[in-house]
Amino acid sequence: MPTVIVEVMPKEVLLDPAGKATARALQRFGDGEITDVRIGKRFEITLNTDVTPELLEHIGELARDVLSNQVIEDVTSIHVAD
Amino acid sequence: MRVGVITFPGSLDDRDALRAVRLAGGEPVSLWHDDHDLQGVDALIIPGGFSYGDYLRCGAIAAHSPIMREVIDAANKGLPVLGICNGFQVLVEAHLLDGGLIRNDHGTFIRRDQKLRVENVDTAWTNTYELGQEITIPLKNGEGGFIADDETLKRLEGEGLVTFRYLDVNPNGSLNDIAGLRNARGNVVGLMPHPEHAVEAGFGPDADRMQSGTDGLAMFVSVLTDTVLSK
């Protein structure tokens, strides 16, 4: 069964408090090489049918309208898993 | 006047909202997220809590739940709708109000008695306040940071759609100290703080006397005496 991967990230311009807190934690383990962390989401959508361009377009709409909020997030990737 | 309160899985303050309606003199009506029936209510409240565990994004799954189709339709026809805290997040996710709400800039959950200024009284939910009135009602959230792009923010300010602004302390990093918003028509209002927790002396925030604050009650009275929408 094919799986479609959708990735969503908070918009670049927005503060990402969870990423900031994680960055501070990671920085305790390094020599100062880590400067920033941003946390996004990865959705693995399993299908019971072959992936068609129409279906991919439909998933794109769902990614834009449901899986992400375009005010605060961007859909950064939609691709079929190997 | 019948005022509905929608309960979602994970709603917390639905009972408090029903009680606030009753104390204001209205008839509270419980509504269920999985129905397609608003039971003919005259106004509607989306309460606080953590609908659907706040999975995906706060309010996002609730915004796509069955009853919301009727809510969006009714709101667009002028039905008064108030979103409190998680309810504000639901209204934003349902595109009934502008902007977005993200995690507090300091990263922690906050609970405090919050001072606000009423910035707009031409709405179904604020018409018994005085313009510029300072009120204190409880605030409790982890993701209450209001954000919008520059263009949207300019429009919200220009059209006077900011309805409540944080005073003294900005508790979550909200842009322009925005605590609550209205839509252009004035029937839909959303805010992060909780008016339903400040409706009865003895159970509200501290005011003249301990826990005597009832500054939230006027919001529920406003919708009962609403003259804005009948204009």
C-alpha cells in the first residue's frame, strides 16, 4: 500500500518557542555549533489505491486546508514514500 | 433567549459557559459536536478546553467537526457566536476570525487574573460594556499568542476589529497586545481570557473583595440585549 508523506513547518518569520527551547537543550551538549532548531510535523498517509496525479492533488488540498494552517505554517513537502 | 454551548471531546469550560448564560438571564442549551443540529438557538458559545486533545493544532480538528458546518453557515448569516480560549482557536481555524494563535512566547502555560481594555462595543457580545472600560477576568492558556501578517494586522487595527487588548502585562507575546477580536459584522467575537469564570461574586477574580470580580457577566448579558445585529 502506498504511503504519501506530508511535511509541515512553522513559517520562517514566526517565533517557534518549542524549537527555541529544544535548541537551548541541545546546545548544552555541544561546542556551540548548534545555533537553532525548528520543529515541524511529518504526516504518513497510507492509501489503499495507486497514487494518481488527481489523488496527489486532493492530498495537497487536504495538506493546505486541514493538516496545516496557512496563517502560521507552510506545507514544505508532499511526496510518495519509496 | 436560548444560547447554545457546544461540547467537544476535551471541552472543559462548557458547564461554566452554560452557567454563565443562566446567571445572565438566558436559557442555556447544550449542543453536541457530532450533531448537525443547532436546535434553533439564538446565539452560540464555543467553550474553552482542549478539544480533541489539541491534536494537529489547537482547535483544528474541532473546526472540522460535524456541527461546525452549521455553525459556520449560521455565523455567516449573522448568528451571534462567542469563542472563548479554545473556542477562539476553533473560530480562527474555521476562518470565522482572522489571524492565528501559537504557543506562548515564554513557552509555559499561564494562569492569571488578567486586566483587559474593551476596545470595541459594537458587537453582539460587548454592547453593554463602555468603550475603553477596563475589566479583569481569568486567563489560562499555553497557546494564546495572537499572530497575523503585517497586512492583516494593519487591517484589523484600521477597521477597529480588535475587541479586547491586554493591559499592564502581555501574558503570551500576542502582537499589538491583542486578546480578542470581532468579525466585520460584529456577530462573531473570540478572546483568549475567560469571561465565564467571572460571573458570580465569590467565584471570580479578586476585585474589591476576595474573588468578587464579575466583569465577565456583561458579555453574556450583551447577547441577550443585543441591539447591534438588529440595527
